[in-house]
Amino acid sequence: NAIMGKTLTMLIKHVEVYTNDCFDAIALLLSIHIINRYKVLMHKRQVSSLDKYWEGLLEFMWPRFQYILQLNIDSIRNTDAQKLGSIDGSPHYVTRRYAEFSGAVVGINESYPDERVHKGLAQLQSEVEGFIWRMAAE
């Protein structure tokens, strides 16, 4: 800490500022998983002095990821299906975007599964299903 303390503190502050302005859930989840991989690697190499640094990064990345995921859930929940235009034969862009997003998140989350991610995706899936039912009712 005496050698790298100031440098690590500066890095944490810069990453925190970037994270607070970030709305890319996939990038945050990738960063979280990279940090988890580095934690495992540092433990294999018996470098436990960086644990506080990794935990410091995760302390503000997880809440931000959950916040962005909740924004997506709220967006689907509050979407007025009538304002999105007519239904044609192709898949609706909301369902395509949901499929791409959930596929990316599930793919990333396979290596270090986390229940918070599963719960958030389950909520998002429920809201997308509700949106599809609202679209079908019109």
C-alpha cells in the first residue's frame, strides 16, 4: 500500500468517474468479470495485497450495473406499445434488442455466474413478455 497506494487510489477515482457516466451494461459486466479473473490470477500468484483494490472497483461497478439494468426494465415497463408503430411480419426491434442484450449478458455471465445478474435478466424477461402481450392485445 505504501508503494502503490496513491497510484491505485487515483486509478479507482478515474474508473469511478467513468463508471458513473457509463450507461453500457455490457461493458460494465465485462469489466466486472475481468476484475474477477484478475482476482483469481492474483490469488494463484499469492498477491493478496491487491484484494482491497479489486473490491474497491467492484463496490461501485456492481451497483451501477444493477442501476442500468433497472433502467432497461423500467423502460420496457413504461413503453406505450401504441406509439411504436404497426406490427409487421418481422421481429419487433424491442424483442431483437432484448435478445441481443440478454444473449450477451448470459454469455459473459457463464464464466462467473452471479445471482444478481440472473435476477435482473429474469425481471427484464418478464417485462419484455408483458410488452409482447400488450402489443398482441392491440
